[in-house]
Amino acid sequence: MTLCSHAAVNKSEWILDLGATDHMTYNTENLSDIKVPHEKSTIVLPNGNSSEISSIGKVKSFAEIELQDVLYVPVFKYNLLSIPKLARDSNCVVIFHPKFCVL
């Protein structure tokens, strides 16, 4: 399930996605410690199309949480935060309320 109340392109806004396997960004300015995958890798986007993963890096996010293994996918024009990956990697709990969520 993808939750998207406003999908305007903004370098600092992230769409929270309950069904995404990985975090993704379209903007290399969000990334640090950038690495190019050793093998050609593709990912299936939420619209069903597939795209090549150009690189992988880290993102220093909100609340000082560092997102690991964020995929740089230039054709995907949004920042996508995988809730399952965030909870697993950061050992946190995500609670959804009707108008907000709590990490």
C-alpha cells in the first residue's frame, strides 16, 4: 500500500510506502556514501514499469535517522520511504493515525 496525500516533487519530502521493499530517491543531492552496483540491477516501480538502479547510498533523514541502501532511480521523480525497511533497519515502530504518523 502506498500512502500519498500530496505527490509534488520536493527534494526533502518523502512518500511513506507500506508495500515498498526499498527506499528510493530521484535526487543524488539526497545521497551520501554513493556506490555504483557491481552488477546491472533493476527495480519495479509503483506504476509497474521497471528501471535501472544507477547507484546506492545513504540519506540522513528526518529525526536524525540515517536511511541505509537507498536506491537512486533517476526516472522515478519521488522520494519513497519503505516503512518495513525503516522499521527493520532502524529498529523503530511506526504508528499511523488518521492525520499523521509517529516514528
